[in-house]
Amino acid sequence: MQNNTTKKPLNQNRMTPKEKADFLIQMFEFNDYVLNETNLKTSKSFASKAITLIIEEIDNQYQVNYWEEVKQEIINL
């Protein structure tokens, strides 16, 4: 018997690079402070460093490209 359900591509539910960049910046925000330019700069720095560590551990070029796009989105914020 054949299954009529179709499988979603593996990355269909994954965040876009822009969404992931915004998410990471929010993770590194200082919750006790209003997000000002200094805190944003610090958050962007932490997020970029985290992505650099992620990229160093990946051997799949597709994933490396994704994370490099996320890093570029962080720079653009």
C-alpha cells in the first residue's frame, strides 16, 4: 500500500537567515536594559562569534552557506 502523504523538505520550517539573525540578536540582548546602540553592537558581536563557532563545526556546504547568510544579516542590522 502506497502512502499518499508527501514529505516536507527538511528545511521548509527553518527560519530564514533574516529571521535567525533577529532571533540570535534577541537571545544576546541584555534583558535588564533598553536595547540601545551599545547593547545592539554587543549583541551583534556575541551572535557573530557564536555563528563563527557553528561554521567551524559544520562540514556541509549548504549549512555553511546558510549560517554565512545569517551572519551577513546580523551585520546588516
